[in-house]
Amino acid sequence: MHTLQYTRYYLQHNYYNMSIFDTTIGLIAPHYCIGCSRPGAVFCKECAFGTTQLPSICYVCAKATKAHTPCSVHNSPRALKHVYTALSYEGVAKKLMRAYKFDCKQAASKNIAFVMDLWLPYLEQNSVLTWVPTLPKHVRQRGFDHTKMLAKDFGILRSLKPVATLDRVTSTSQVGANRAQRKAQLKNAFAIRDGAKINSKNIVLIDDVVTTGATIEACTKVLYAAGAASVSVVAFARTP
Ligand SMILES: [Zn+2]
Ligand SMILES: [Zn+2]
């Protein structure tokens, strides 16, 4: 492990204030844009404006739809109302998310939120903004909850304060499994957090990358069972 990475890892696990720490690290070793190598942000605004918006498609089968709804085959009264995804998960979008999640570049959260804000439509102000909870072991490894942080930074841009509504109650990783396997693994993976107010609310769930859709569907099922009026997803990217 690189000395700087180690120092960072060590400090993260000693409960330092991460925003100050991240700023300090930025001064010592500035970020270089993963798109154009310019020093400053992990992903600069110029590169953000240069990304291509993902059109409205069904999140399951990629068929063209209107208003980011599922197609008629994948729609039902208890399906996700809208799945808004900003980009296709390839090229620079993939590099950016991997830098954020696997190189633990926390500063990328604001850059990712910026891209999401850029391409995603207006959300009703009476929506409850929440997020897909990350596996506790991944939060421990990274030193931060990447989806919660994304919800916070996206919420700042949209004047919505995120609230925790879900807990992760099983610890199976989803990497590599297909849609059917993931669905089976995720049965009972999520539960409503004690005290969360879901009944009659329009829920907007933040996720990082939509792959098979099994994770967001598992969350949606629990939220509808708790009385949600509607559930929509806002995600950075969708696996092509
Ligand atoms: Zn750039
Ligand atoms: Zn479909």
C-alpha cells in the first residue's frame, strides 16, 4: 500500500474529520481529473459537461420509454415508478465510480452528484430522499458509506435532506451473480429502519450503479410493504 494511502486508511479508522482531512490531502497531493488529467477535482466540471446523458429506457431491458419509467412488460402497480440514471456505466463513468468506491476518493462524491444533477430531471420537493444502504463490511473497508455520501451531496444540489429509511440485514455481496441469483440472494436483505416515516410518502432512493435492478427492487418491495405511495430511483449509471 502506498504511504499516503496507508496514512489515509489509518486516519480514517481513527475517526478524523474526513472533510477536513480530505481537503488537507487535496492540498498535499491534488486530485487529477480522471477525464483530462487537469489538477483539481477527481472529475472536473468541463468533463462533467462533456458526458452523454443516458436517454429514458426501461432499467431492466433497456427498451426506450418515456419519463424513465419501466416498459410495459416490466411495469406493475408495485414496480418502481421512475428509474433515473444519468450515464451508461462505461468509459469515464466507470472510471469515476471505481475511483470513488475502490480507490476511496471521497472527494469524487461531489463530482458524481454534479453529473447526476446535470442530467436528471426535476424531483418533487415533497419526495423523501433516501439511499440504498451499503454492506457494513464495505463501509468499514472504505471508511465511509459511499451511497449515503452521494445522497447527501446530491441532496444539497436539489435542496432535499436525505433521511435513513432502510437497514441492511443480510451481508451477501452481489458481485458476479445474475438477476435471478441476485433476486434470491437479496430476499429479506433490507428492512425498514426503526422510526422511519414511509407511509403515503413518495420515496426517492439513491443508488450508485443499477446493474440487474435486483437491489433496488428488493428495497422497493420493503418500502411499498411499509406503505410508500411511490418509489423511484436516482442513480449515477446503468450497466449497459
Ligand atoms: Zn476533466
Ligand atoms: Zn423492460
